[in-house]
Amino acid sequence: MDLIDTFALVGEVVSWIGLGFGIPLLVIAGMIALAEGRWDRVDIAVIERADETIVRWFAGGDFHERPLAPREDIGDGWHRGYVSARNPGHARVNPPVLRRLFTTLGVVFAGIGAIGFVVSMIPAFV
């Protein structure tokens, strides 16, 4: 086995691993995107009331408000929030990261798999 065949073998293994993880991760990211829908940026106001903290925003032609959850630790004032395009009454103070995580990992693994596939095809052209 010479050097070119070794590169082809390593490229084949890397392509199977990369594409084997990358494509399912991209499919999961697509399913999350379909389930969540689009999140639009919106300015939100965080207001401290006597007994709770309220988040207010304007979206879909109407004003909305909800109490701030204990895990959402932000101070009073104006902040960047994210509102659901399907339901403007549903807002987040943190960007949705799950879809971005799966998309990024899927693209990285699929890209590595594609590079491995190209490397495994070297003996066919040499």
C-alpha cells in the first residue's frame, strides 16, 4: 500500500464519519426550524414592578407583556429580544441557540466529510 492509497483510505473513513454525523445533524436542525418557526428581533423593555419584573414589546401591531422568568437574568431598561413570527405574543430575551448549534455542527461535520470524500477520490485521478 503506497502513500496515495493510505490517503484514500483515511479520506474514506473521514468521509463516512463526517457525513454520518453531519447529515443527521442538519436534518435535526431543519426539523427544529420547522417546529420553532422564525424568530424576529424586537426591542423589549424590562420594567421592575413592586413584586415582579415585566417584559414588554411591540409586535404584530399590538403591545404584549409577560413576567420575566427567574432564569432570564437581565437588568431594567431596553434590550434586544426575539419574538416568534407565528405568535407575536411569545418572546425570548435570549437568542434561540439550539437550531444554530445543530446547524453549525452539521455543517462542520458535513464539510469534513466532503473533504474526506474528495481526498478518497484521489487514486481515481492519479
